[in-house]
Amino acid sequence: MIFTGFKRKTNQFFFKKRLNNRKDDAIIVSKGIAKNLLVILDDPKAKLATVNKLSQITAIKKSEIIVLTFQKTIMNEKELHKDSFCPADFGWYGKIKSDMLRDILTKKYDLLINYSKVENLYSNLLILQSKSAFKVGFSYQNNDLYELMIDCKSGDYGTFNAELEKYLTILNKIECKNY
């Protein structure tokens, strides 16, 4: 499959070009409390725990939290989870081939959180193309994609969630909890 390397290069080219255009555009940040949330994970097993924790932190209903998981390799269709995406869902020059991903990317989200332990091109393409007003990620990821970056070790979700709650409260993205 010699074309997979070419396809990946065109996706990288598209990502860099689109990212540079994003820097030139004015970034519109929503005002007020976040009402819906898009989450990107790289571990499908962590989906339920992540949704429960984020619902607790943000007071967003579980039904308003959309979780996408990245799966690097898929042996057959049975292994692909319902809300998963893989490199096969992307065509040349960052074109989204999956109907499910296109539906998700057409909706507007108040908040996007990337929980990926490692940075990958396909998650970055989704983040770049999403219509999210406020994007949060780990500090070791591409800092041009996010409005808020939290500095902690890869996979340290406890620290990440604590800092996330603190900063989202300060920025008035979630309601302040009285302790």
C-alpha cells in the first residue's frame, strides 16, 4: 500500500495549511457556561469513566457529552466501536469519509477536550475541523490547536481533571461549586 504514505503526507500538508489559516483568523470564544462537550480519547475502555467524571466536573448532562475514540488499527468491522474513528475515515487532503464524523463535525460544541495520551495526525485533523468554541488539551500537544493547555504528565488524568475544573471555573465555562 504505497498510497497510504502519500495519503498521510497530503493529510499532513492539509493540516499545516489549515492550521496556519486558523492562526490568521480571529478565534471566536463563546461566552457563558458550556452546555455541550466533545471529547477525544485514545482508549475506548476509559469512555464511561471519562463521561462520568466530566459530567461531575462540568455539570453537563451525560447525553450532551459526545466521546470519540481513536483506533489506530482495525482488523475487521466488528472491532470498530460505535463512536470510534480510524485513519481509514480520512481521505486525501484531510477529507472526512465517515458519515458519523461528518455529522459530529457539523454540530457546534461549547467545549472540546482532548484526552489523547499521544499526539496523532487524525485526532488533530478532527480538532482542527471541529466547530468548538473552546478547546482544551495537554501541554505536550500542538499548542496552536487549543485555547487552554494543561501541563501534566501523559495519562495523569487526576491532575488534568483537577486543573481543568479549576481553570474552567475561573474562565466561567462551568458553574462555580461552593465548597
